[in-house]
Amino acid sequence: MFDAISTSGTGLTTYRTWLDVIANNIANVNDVSPTSGPAFQAQYVQAQPIDGGPDGAGQGVAVTGLPSSSAAGVLEYDPNNPVADANGYVRRPDIDMSEQMGNLIMAQRAFQANANVVERSTDIYKAAIDIGKGI
Amino acid sequence: MTTPIAPIGAISALTPTAGVAAPTGAGPAGGASFADALGRGFDAVQGAQSNADGLAVQAASGQLTDPSQYTIAATQAALMTQMATTLESKAVTAFNTIMGMQA
Amino acid sequence: MLDDIASLSLQAAIGGLATRQRVTADNIANVETPGFTARTVEFESSLAKALAGGDPAQARVGISPSDAQAGINGNNVSLDTEIVTATKTGLQQQLLTGALTSKYGLISTVLKG
């Protein structure tokens, strides 16, 4: 019953996860690591649709993984940095801020759209429940 | 002298009077067709009520996909019950009026 | 007439939904409490089993801890899941209390003649 709300709920969860991931990526955009180890690896959200509802409509989306980007990062010449190696290089994360900001806007819009569906579905279901009220 | 009106049974055994607009006979001979008329349509109201009940059980156990299925069935059952009750009381009134016309 | 299968099922479900609403409100209130474990309510499967056995009054409401993953502070309440649950529970309560009301309404209609 009321499957549209559950389906939108999976969307809310997925986009909130994406939001968390983007926030983490942006928070760590300036992490400096020594060349001996990995750079901070940005995460991506991998999502798959959930198939097969009672009327064949499909049941939403699920996060199936959080793959990471490359561990090599970007090599930067910064000899004054305390973690710089013998040649003066450090690793920085390979994160494109404009890409992250674009994703942030997409995640926000998608979350809002799903919340909107929850609201409208609630109104529709209320109308269905009110059929015959007062007869 | 007066043929007894068919007794009203348990609530679920409601008997609508679907075709009683013209009582065919005022005397005992009319009593047989009156009882028939009372019995006609009984299954329809019973069916509507038990259909609504079945959907209510599905809704309670979370198996109903579409809530409007239940509310539509419940509305139909309510309307048919109201109609049956109204027809029955009008039929009883008409019967008593006609009976009162006899000596 | 007031204890037929449909009425008993509706009463059992309405009770289960009331519990679910309280537990969901408790989860939402504790969305920031460190170490808090969200709880879920289950009665549909118990009711379905009781119905298969012919006596819906045997249905039981069960509260169990959720196995969602916890965040940094040990709190595992997922706000969107709780809001979806609260919305659905509210709609189901409206539907089922309306169903019980209309059942009583049928009896009242007949009694009034």
C-alpha cells in the first residue's frame, strides 16, 4: 500500500547519501598526503534501480557501492611542506571543485523532487481514502 | 389472518426489497410474492458487504495495493445497505397500509 | 457482528499502527542522540499468519531494533526512512479507522431502519 511514498523514500535516502559523499569530498579537497601513501580519494555514488513492484512499476533506487577515485591524486611541487618527499613533491586529491558543486546542485534538486513526490502522493492517497466519506 | 412479514434476520442477513414498488396482491396470495420480493437482491447486498470486508482485511494486513479499491467497495456496500433499509421500511409501510384497507 | 474477521483484523492493525507511530516519533526525536539505536515495529506478518489460522485476534505487535548502519556517534536513525514511515503510517491509520467507522455505520444504518 502507498508504494509511491516508499519509492520516493528510496530516492530521498540515495540523494542524501550522495549529499554526504559530496560534502566529504569537498571537506577534504585540500588534504595533503606524502607521496609514500595514497592521496585522499574522492568517492562516487553508484546507484541501481530496484525492479518489480506489485503492479510492475519498479520500486525505486538503491545505492550499490561507493567507488573511490584514483589513489595517485595530483603531484604538486611544494618543498616547504612538512610532508614533502625528497624531491619536494606532495600528493593532493584529484577533485574537481566545479564537478563537485555541479553534483551538489543535482543532488539537491533530485532530493527536492523526491520530497515533492512524497507530498503529492500523500494528497492523492488522502483523496482515495476520503472516497465515500460521510455516506 | 395477516401473513407474517418475513422476519428480519441478523444484521448481515439484510433483505432488500428490490421489486416491491407494485404489491401484486393485498391478500394472502400477495404474501408469497411479497416474500419473494423481499428476498430478491439479498445476495447483492450480502455480496457487496463481504467484498468490502475482504478488502478491509487485505488493507489491514498491508496486502492491498490500491487503497481506493477498498474505499470504493465500502461506499458501494454502504449505499446498497441504505437503499435496502429504505426500501424495506417503505415496503413494510405500504404493506401495512394495504392490510389496513381490508375489513 | 462486532467480532467478525474484518473487524478483528482492523482492530489488530489499528493497534499495531498506533505502536508504529509512537516508535517512529521516538526515533525522530532521537535523531541526534549519540549511541541511539532506531527501532522498528512489525505486526503485518503476525496478522497475516493469524488470519491464515482463522483468528486475527492472535496477531502480536513486535518492536525490534533496526539493523541500519550507525553513523559516527553511534546513532543509526535514518531521517528519511522515519519520515516515509510516519507518512505511510498516518495514511494507513486514516484508511483503517475509516474502514472500521464505515463498518459500524452499516450496522447503525440498519438499526435506524
